[in-house]
Amino acid sequence: MKAIKLPLLIFAFTGYALIGCKKAITTDLLPVSTTNNSVAGTPLSVQTGGSINVNIGNPMQKIDVIGAGCYFYSGHLVNGITNLSDAGNWLWRDLNVNTFKIVLRADGVEDVNDNNDPNVTDFTKFNFAANSNLVDQIQAVKKALSLSTNIKIWAIVLSPPKYLKTNGSVNNGGTLNSAVANAYAEFGEFIYAHLKHLKDSGIVVNYLSLMNEPDYPSSAITYESAEFTTSQAQNVYANTGNWLKTKLPSVSITVPKFGSPDCIDVNQTGNYVAPLNASGNLDFFTTHQYTNSSAANFTSASSSAGSKGLYMTEWHAGFGMGTTPDELTAALDLVNKFHDAFRGGAKGWLYFEWGNPETNFGGLLYTPWGANAERKKNYYVFQQFTANLLGENYITTTLSGITNFGADNVSAFTTLNRADINVVNWNADAQNRVRLYFGGNIKSINIFRTSSTENNLLVWSQNNVNQNYYDVDYNGKSFTTVRITW
């Protein structure tokens, strides 16, 4: 990384902001310009000053996973919408993503054991067409790979087959019945059959999670689910993991990297760390963000994960806001959840679904059956935040005296000769004339914004800045990204 000798200081103050040729810069009323830094505008309001220190010289965790998944509505995405070509381009060409999560479903696949020997698989007893999502997600993955060869596949198991469950069902919780003969190997065989089917379909699984939300009481859950205590999880990862590591190479299938159980509660993730490390078959740790999301809780979880790293693997804008949340409010909350995870040490982030027909923004695209897919505010916020994110390192920020937002509203990332500063302003009032000091002269600046009237819009651009500071307005109810190069 190209060194910047002084710390980056962003300073907000009351009064008239000077820059370049002694004129104020405001992003509210200015057109995009690439040559002039001497244009003045009239800000809507000027708030009390303050400062933000951004420590470019001390890069933290590198972000190496960004993407989304197909859980329940892959059929809507590949069969239901009327503009799949556009939708595919929006998701896998226009977004900076590299990970596609799929589900290894159990319902109908192997309801009865194929035979009593897990080392001799009878594939005629497996039905991978039993659930339409298994068929449709393969079509979706192939579409994604045709548009981006950088995408890697992450598979997760929601439940063992019902003959291996204590409750005799793939739904409503229960757990792996270890009393079944060769239970751990049989579970491994079920996963192996899935991986072979995918390979035969031209899909290689790079990452594998053996459990989904094992910490959530799921006896009333009507979709595929299973509960595992930390000791039960350790036994599965040790025994089933070892079986897979022996079996897969013998049949020329790549052994995926093993992710930890995807806990629903950030605070539960740390409880699984020691037992899963002891299993000997754990490559990295994961968590969902539905319960107890905060930068502090992510910090605790990522600290427990240590050098193996922590990844946020499922959440969506609008969660907890009802069936029809306000579009902009839900999108701005997505920024907050990005900030919780990355400020807390997460190395990656996955949206719930690529497409979803519900009106609660469960998908990056709204995908109603028989109509065009649509991009909503959550899509544009995701696009704006992640545009440069892969390969960047998180850098810490410290705020003081900002009127309309605090530390949790800001995040920053850097690599080589660039940095990205993300600010969400929930307040209805603008936080104007925030002075950004860069600790050295910058070469270019580009400012993007999503608001009630803007969708990842480039609102200001300038090359050949040759200044070590710049003034930026943060509109009320908006998400702003400042991108600089030096």
C-alpha cells in the first residue's frame, strides 16, 4: 500500500468553508465537474462542527467475500420474472460480488437411507428434482457464472435427511440422531451426494457450512431446520468432516473449506469457537445478523474467531420492520448493518437472497412472478457500499462533535492509492460543510449518494485536486460515499 504519512482527518465546523480558490463546495446544488474546484453553492443548513479521524496508515481486516444467496425464491429469479437478462446483469455484472450461496436441501432427496453402507452410495435412491429450488438454484448459478467467472459457490445444509433426525422430519428443529448406525458418515454421504450432483452439473462448491442457525429454537419452524448444541456441533464437524475429507478426494471432488454453523445470534457465535476448533475441521467462522447486531458484539465474535476470521452470511434490509417497510428507511438500515459487521471485524458480508417477491426487501431485487424484476433503494445502497469493497482493508474512524451522526454511522476502507468513506445520515437535517483533511494531497474525488431522490448517483467529481482537504455535505436521510485517490 502506498504510504500516507499523516493521519486522515475529516473536520466539520461552523461557518464558511474554504477550498482551492477560496470558494465553498457543497454537493447539494452542483453538477458533476472534473475540472473546477472553485464553484460555490448555498447549503440548506450548517450544523455544529466536529471531526473524524480515519487511520489510513493502519489497515485492519481485508474484505474478501461479498455476495448473496438463493434460499426460497430461486424459481422467481430464473423462471418467474420477465426480464432475466436485465436482472442477471444487475446482479452479477453491475454488482461487485464474488460469492453465491446455495442450499443443500434434504426434503425428498433421501427420505429413506439409500442403503446401510455410507461408503457405497446408491445414487438411484437420491432425488435431486424433489425440490424445485434445487433445480432452479443450479440454473441461477450457471447464469451468474456466465456473467462473472470470479464467483465462488458456498453451500449450506439446513437439516439432515429425516431418517437421520430425532424428530423424524426435516422441519421443526430436532437434531442429528446419533443413535442411527453410522449416523455421522451417513450425514456425510448425503452431503457427498449433493456435491457430486452439483459437480455433474458443472458446479464446484468452494465453501461449505454444515448447519444453519443451530442456536435458534426451531420446533415451530415449518421450513428445513435443525438445532445443535456446541458439543453436538463439535461431533458433527469432527466425524462428518473427517468422512468428507477422506471420501471427496477419492472421487475427485474438491474438499470445500468448512465454515462454522451460521448462528442467528451474533452473541452465540463465540460459544462454538473452541469446540469447533477442537474438531480439527474448521476453516473460518460465520454468523447471521438477525439478533444482537452491533459493532461491539461483532468485535467480540471476531476476536473469538481469531485468525480464521468472521463472515456475516445472512441478513436483509427491512428485517424487523414489518411486511411493507419504508423503502428508504430499510435501505439506510442496511448501511448500519454493514457498519456493525465491518467495524466489528467481519471479513465478508452476504445478503439473504438475490431476488425475492416479498415487499420486505428480502432480495437485492424485487422479483414478482410474471412481471419485471425491479431495483429498489436497498439494491442501490448495496451497490454503492460494495463498489470497491472486495480487496480493501477496513480502517478505523473516530468521531468527535458531529451533530447529526456518530461513530456507528461511519466506516472507511482503503487499498493501494485509494480510500472509500461511507456515511449514513439518519437525521432529517443535513450535516453540511464537513471538511475532509487527507493528510496529503489527493488526486481525485468522487462523491456518490443514495437518498429519497437519488440512487447511487455521482453528485460531485473532480480530478487534479492537488489539495489535502475537501468540503462535503451530508444530506438528511441519505447515504454518502466519498471516494478519493492520491
